[in-house]
Amino acid sequence: MQKDFAEQLCVDFQRAGYYPFFDKCGYCLPKGEKFPELLFKAASHCLMAILLLTEDFFTRTKWPMQELATFMRARKSRPDIRILPVLLAISLDDLKNPAKWFPIWTKWAKKDHHIDRYVIREWEAAVLALKPFNSISRQQGEGDVGLRERVLKSVMETMPSDVRSSVLHVQGRERICKELQAKFNAALPSQRIANTKVLGMFGIGGAGKSTACMLITESMRKAFSGRVCHVEFKPDTSTLKLQCTVLRELIRDNEVFLDRHMTNEHKGWNRLEESISSDQALVKQLGIPRSDCFHCPKLTAEEALHLLLDRLNMSVNCLDKAHMQILNQTVERSFFDGYHPLALTLFAGQLGANLDTWRISDIDIQESSEEKHPLFSIIDTSYTSLPNQEIKDLFMDIALFTPEGLRSVEEISLWLYDTLYHDNDVNQEGWEQIKKKVSGYKFIN
């Protein structure tokens, strides 16, 4: 029971954004390594120890007792280490008398020269030291699922989640998360999908829409006990695969169940509807109010500079005034509809790691190519995905011919009407119609 409970608890933690040290995980004990050293190192440096206590914990092998002793030893120099006893099949009263396990420990000592009477006394003291810690025990009628959820909730309330590598590099993480959280809080419930809030985010390709979604997903893990999910609708990803991702992350269905039962999209929709009161409207008819559509968060100039430095793997401290001037000019060249993250990455590659070769004249998008960086195809997607040639022409008119000084939707729509569309026999449209298109496709912020 302890083994099965531990393995599933580890899966629950990983889905919630935590990556615990667990001897069954390959990333914890790589093959070919000496595992005792890795175990004791992890026990000495951990922030929290979760002890799944049964009779087997104290009597099956020496390793749980060795780890427990290491935890208690480490707390003498690091009292901030948290200990969370989980009483699976044992009570607090059982911890009052560890001497009852002496015969088993003594038997181990006869076969293992690393265990002597001093070690046994240390184990006894470690067990007695558990009693003052707040523990979690199984409530009457509670199953494993409920108990695991309480353990996970307890950890999430006291420990920060591990920041996933996919969002670790994002500049302005906290600011962007606060902005997005405020948007969610202010959003009205969907009129088409009960008990649901739906937000729309727009921006040119590579501006950070997907990254912003991953950020808000990670930031909400604690509030929803890890039951959050980020999925991307890509041409090469089947609906069934997306359904299984949602079921795995939100409903906690395991891989065996999904492989056995989720064999087609119809079964996937049925399972989602049973589990989260949803249906296909969730992805087919979102019905997002205009007031709940917003531009994806933009980088500040300072954040853009730090992103460029991160891509160069450099620090401000190693740069002189002349090099900082080149960096600031490079940041400014990345500005179109905000500081563009992918453009900054491209420019970092053009600058290179050798400070002596830095020249602002080398920073030019036109000098790069699709083979070197996917910036062009990503930005081009914003154009090619427009519904028809008429809207594409409108986009190009605004992008290429808008006079300087015109900023608002009203100003640009009026300019388009007066100069390009008013006397056009092929496409005679009123100012309000043009304004509706410009505003609807978010050509102007």
C-alpha cells in the first residue's frame, strides 16, 4: 500500500508543478550512479520531507530509517526544513515506543556493519522527534484519493512550486501574471458556457501569447490544487490527444485508463462532459465578449533589455558604456507593436558573444533568413491567417502607407476612407464599415 500510494502521490505532485525526489523517478536516481550518496544528499538539502508512515517504514529495510535520521540531523543546522508525517496505517501512539522495533533493527545490525548501537539510538531519537510535528492521518471513510489531495494541498499551502523551465526565462513574470489575473477576475461569465470565464488575447506572431498562457497556468496551480492545464491547438495534434491531455491534467486519469478507454474523440467528449460539465462548445463556440479581449502583455524596455542580456548570456556588470549603448539601440530596433521577444532573440544571435565585433549596423532583420531563425514564418502567420484578400489588402494599406502621427482606430479608419476607399468603385465602403474591420481584426491597439 505504501509503495502504490507513494508512486501515485509523486504523479500528483508532478502534475501540480512539483518535482519531488523519489527513488522511483529516473531523474532522481540515474542508472549507474551510487544511490546511497544521492539519497543522503537529497535528504540533507531538501526543503520538506514527506514521510509515508506504515509499519513497513520502520521494519522492511534500513533505508527509510537512514533517511529519517538524515532529515533530523539536517534540521539541527537548518531548522527551516519541514517534516510532514502522513499516517497511512499507523497512529501517533505507535511513535511513542520505537523500542518495539529494536529486535528488527538489531537483527539488521548483525548483518550490516554500518548499523551499530549508536545508529539504533539515533533512529530511536528520530522517531520520538516526529511526535511534535503536525501530521496528516486518514479520516474516517476516506480513500487514498482524498488523502493524497489533502497531502498535496498541505504542501501547496506552504511550499512554492518548482518553476517549470518553459517559463523560467520569461522576463516580467510576476507583472504579467498580475495583469492576466486581474483580467480573469474582471471577466464576466460566458453567456454560452455555464460557470466558465473565457478571455481572448491577440497580438502578432511571436509576441508572447502562448508564453502568457503558460505563465497564467503556472500561477494558478496553487489556487486550483494543481488542476490546471495548458493545451495548444496545433495542426499536427489530434483532438483525441488534446482530450487525453486535459483528462490527465485536470481529472487525473492515469495513462492505463486513457489508453484502454479513450479510443476515439466521441469517448473523449463523453468523458470530459461527465467529469467537468463541459462539451464541444468549450473549444468550438467560445463566444468571447469584446470587452474580454485584450492585447497580450508587452515587455517594458527594461524587461526587453534583460531578455536580450539573457539571450547573450551576459550581465550588465561586464559591459561598458559603449556596449550598453549598442544594446539599448538593439532593443529599440526590436520595437514593433511592442518589444518583440523573437526579434530580440534574433538580434542576440547577430551580435554574438564577442564584444569586440559588436556593431549596431549588424542588427538587421533583413540580413537574416528563415533557415537561421523562424521569426519570419511566425510573423507571416499573422498575415496568411487573415480570412480573405480584401482583409489582407486592408492590413497592407495600414502597415505600409499610414502617415506618421495617426494612432487611433478612428483616425486611421477616416484616413483610409478619405484616401483609399472613398472613390474606389470596386470597394465602396462607409467609414463605419472600415472602422469596424480595423477594430475587429485588431490592426490598431
